[in-house]
Amino acid sequence: MLSRDLQRHTDLHRALGFKFRTQYALLRLFVAHAEELGDEFVDGGRVIDWAAQAPSAAQRRNRLLMVRRFALALRAEDGRHEVPPADAFGATGPRRRKPYIYAPEEITQLLAAAARLGPAASLKASTYETLFGLLAATGMRVSEALALQVADVTVDGLLIRATKFQKSRLLPLQDTVRAALERHMQHRARTALPGDSLFTSISHGPLPYDTVAGACRRLARSLGLRGGTGQRGARIHDLRHTFAVRSLERCAPERHAIARHLVALSTYLGHVRIADTYWYLEATPVLLREVAEAGEVLLRGVRA
């Protein structure tokens, strides 16, 4: 019964335009656990016990809230479904993980390490070097890069189709980025791989996110950019943060110029609201120095 409820819940969200992949995968794990124990309806205690098995506080809370939303939807139809309390693991607000801002030489090291990946006769080295370089140069979402097809590399730029908010956009590319993409496509053509994915897996489909993120973690660890297993450090998603921060660093430190730049940056990153772009910004020595200099100018003006 819960399986049927989950399928209806999933179909509804997808009909509304949501991809609902991650949510479905997590809810499917809960439903399988609950049905194995004989549950036909959501049991609040069962949800808490299942969520408590996650290895971190953030994952426990994510599990709880994900199933709780599912339970709320089901209870609207049938009161026998129980809704667990949202604060079962304590009341906490959304937490932003501090991003790792790559230095330019660290990105160079990451790409060089990717270019050494084997086996030598495979497309793996070209795939990862080009993929990581594209993420660093454009700040695009990892999911957007993995969904790219060969035909999306156009003379006008990179076509990003039906993204996170079901909108498409065209990214202009620097000549060096375009040249790197063309080299990869030439290498890809020589291997005569089937399918249209720009970055192809061994099964000839798009590369899975977990595979790419894991490869980045291993390379970052080998370069000393993160600690051992379970420790924090550079991630693949931090390339997007780095792009946003470095872009702002290169902007003229003038109020109206910064305002215009942020609008352009938000559009380039594919955000619906400029507030979403602020999430990717992080204080760096360059930005803090500019803030301090602007503060001194303001203070001198007030005293004068």
C-alpha cells in the first residue's frame, strides 16, 4: 500500500514539473523498510527510528523532513497516516556548509591530476579533465554539465536545456573553453562511442553524479585539498562557489558596477532570484580588503 502511495506521490510531483529523483530514491528506502516490517500506513515512531540510522545529524534531519512531507500529503487523504514531529532531532534551521574556494593553481593541479587518470586508451582522462575544467570556467551546475549532449555545443555557446527550474539558457564560452570542448569531442569521436552524451560513462550513458563527485573527492584528497575519508575539504560543487567569488573579485569595486555585475552573474548561473546567488558568495581576502577600503572612504567622508 505504501508503495502505491509513493508512486502516486511521485507521479504528482513529476506532473507538476519536478524531477523528484533524489526524493523518490530516499522515500523508496523508507517505504521498503516500513513494508518489510508490515506497515500499511506511515508510523511516526518508525520514521524517527529509520531516520536515526543515518550517519550524520544533517542526514537524520533530511530523512525525517523528507518522509514527514510525504506523511503530510498522505494524511490529508487518510487520517491513519501519522506525521512525525519536525523537531524530533532538535530544532535547527538550514545550515550552509562553508565552501572551499579553490586557488587558481589548485584548479590547475586538479585538471592535471584528472588528465592522468587511466586506463591510457580510454576516454576517462579527457572526460574528467574537460568536465572539471568546464565547471571551473563556467560555474554551471554539475547536473547541467552531466546532462549535456554533443549537439549542445553550438557556435553561439553552450546550450543548457531544461535546468533546475525548467528553463533553458545559452552560455557564451571563452575561446580556451571552446577549444577544450572541441578537443574532447574529437577524442570522443575517435573512440566511436554510441549515444549523444558529451560526458559518457562506461555504460555509454550520462555519467552518474555520485561517480563524478567521488572522483573529484579522490583527486582532491590526493592533492592535499581535503583530509581523509569523512573529513571536509574541496568538493566538486565548490567549483561553482569559486566561479561566483572570483567573478565578483574581478568586478570594479563601485556600488552600481557591483549591482549590475550581480544581476549578470545571477543570470549566467541560471538563478531565478538574485538572492539565490548570494548563497554562493564567500568572503575572501580580496573581497574583505575592498570592503575595508570602501569603509575607510565612507568614514573619511563622514568625518569631513
